[in-house]
Amino acid sequence: MAKRPYTQKRTTPWRPKRLIGLASRGGVLRNQHTRRAFLRQQMSEGRPDPYHSWCGDPSCKKDGRVFMMPLSYPVNQEKCHNGLPVENYFHDLAEAMVIMLFPRLKSPEDKTRKCFEILSFIDSPPIRSHASKVLAGFVWLGVHPTDKQFEAALIRARPVFLDLMFGAKTAERVEKVHSYLTARRVQFKKWTLHDYILRFLISAELWRVHETPRRESWIIGSREAVGEFLTAVLLSYRQLFIRQCLVTKDIKLEEVWDQIWQEWLEKYPVPKVLKEDDADDFKLRERQDLTEEDVLEQVGYLGGIGKGGGTYTPRRNRPGEPDQTVGDSLVVTDPTTNPPLTGLSMGERTGSRVLRWVWSYVPGTLSFRHIRAVYQGNSNKQMEHHAGH
């Protein structure tokens, strides 16, 4: 019996597999936390949160499919086949929508602001991706509709869209909307041109009314105006594809989709909305040297920070009275009373006529005269005077 040749068994050196696994797991968790923080930052600037549902069910995930990462995404060419920049078409469309939908805007500043807001919606990633899906549906169906056929399909789909999105939110309507958002490839074979258009209109409306900082700036007006606006956007995208102004590229990584959102957020930052009374906060007021008599005549009362005494001296109050001290207080003179009342506790509203507990400090003594306010608001009821020592 022949002897088998001796072969040396080669073994790899010992490695701490457990430590390597923990290190890899820590790196994955770190990347996940980093991406979550990045997404939260983008959502605060206008990226949609897929967990905010339109149907009213907090646990529903079907509405979030509108904002899922697409398989392909259309990007702008530098110029169209006629030599014009692609950005010009988007700006012309936004200006036309502002003229048609907001005729009351007269000043150039308001028109420019509204044009920027409308342009941010037209050029947003959800609108681009869902417009590309409509053109992909034409390829799937093997149809090439003419301009008149496509416009007729838009007109037929508009009343159905308005009924689904602006009618009473019944279970039947919600289920119908979800059927367009969750359709599979098997169902695409049964779809018509009408269905592809309707899916775009539904997806665009869900994005327009989604809870983001940009929602207020995307308010259009009546339901008919919304239907005309969204159909005009889809019609314009079809013209851009026909003129070879857009080219689709594949998206395989979430990082690429995040970068697309980041570029859109940087291109269209969230406009700062000022309140009605915030405009005066940014205007410098000239310093005026006025006497106390001038201030009393213009304003109606004198205000300032003063002290009731140099030292903190507590005192015994009557039963039921709040604690009063001779410490710091906000001194206010109210000339509407007779005699004028001086003194208002720190923290009270000095600009209103609601006086809870007002007292006046008599120089040279440590006594206070308490005045009980028995009226609210701007009414001119009498005040009860309660003297206390």
C-alpha cells in the first residue's frame, strides 16, 4: 500500500474575528447615523419626509412611495438642439405661470419672488422623476401620441384628478389614489395614456401639499388653477424631452439621490418669510434727545428701570396679599389715573392696560400703597385703591 505524501497543513494566523466584527459594525452604525443627520438637515430645508402621510393614517407608507429613489433621473443638457440653454425654458415656464395664475402681482419684486418659488417646484426632483416615468410609460405602451392627442388626454384626466384630490377624502378615493402609487409592472400592461398622466398629476399634487417649509410658497389658488398648472408642467416636460433638452441617467446608489436633493436645496434655498411686524425690526431708528415731558406727551407714560431702595428689606404683608419688597422694580408712570400711579413689578406687561398689582414708592419711607386693578383689557372701569403699610 503506497504511502500518501506528507503535506504540511497551512493555517492562517489567528485573528480576533470578534473585534473585527465589532469594528465593522461600528463603522456601519456610524455611517447610518451620519446619513440620518444629513437627511434631517435636508428635511428641515425642504426635502420631503416619507413618514408624513397624506391619507391621514400615520402608519401608512404608500404615500411615501412618491418620494422614493427612482431608477432613472432626467438631467439638463447644456443646450437644446436649437442652441438655446435649457434653463431658459424653465424660467419662461415659471414666468408664464406667474402671469396666468397670479395676475394681482404688480410690483417687479413680488413677481420675481413668486417666479422663483414656482420655478423651485417645477425643477424639483419629484417632478422631474415622475415626468420621466410618463415618458417611460409611452415606451412601455409603444405609443407616440401627437401634440393634439396628448393635450386631449390631459384635458380628459384633469376632472378625474380634481375629483380624487380635492373631493371628500373617502376610503374609495384614498384607495384609488394608492392604487396609482403602488402599481406593479404587471398592471402597467393594462394602463393607458390616461393612467400614466393621472399618476403624474397625483404624485405632483402630493408633493405640492406635503408638509415642508416650502408648502406655503406653493399655494396656487383654486382647484381648477392647480389642475391647469400641473397639466401645463407635464406638457412642458414632454416638449423638453422631444427637443432633446433632457437626458436620463441611471441611479443605483442612495448617495447619488441624496446629492441630487442637495443640489436642488442649494439652488433654491428656502425663502425667509417675515411677519407683518418684522419689517420695522431691521430699520435703524435715529436717536432722539427728548425730555420726560416730550415722552409723556407722545407715548402717554414714562418707562425705565429703577430701584425702590438701596437695600433689600422684606416686609410683613397683610393676609392674602402677594409678597412685596423694596428691591428692583420696573418703574412706570401712568398719567391716566388721578393721582398718577408710579411703579410696576418686573415681568408685567408695561405696554398694556392690564395692571394686576401696582404700587408707588414714596421716597424717604418704606411704605407702599397697593392699588388693586379690577378691570381687564382696554376698558375704562374704575380701579379700587387699597392702601397698605
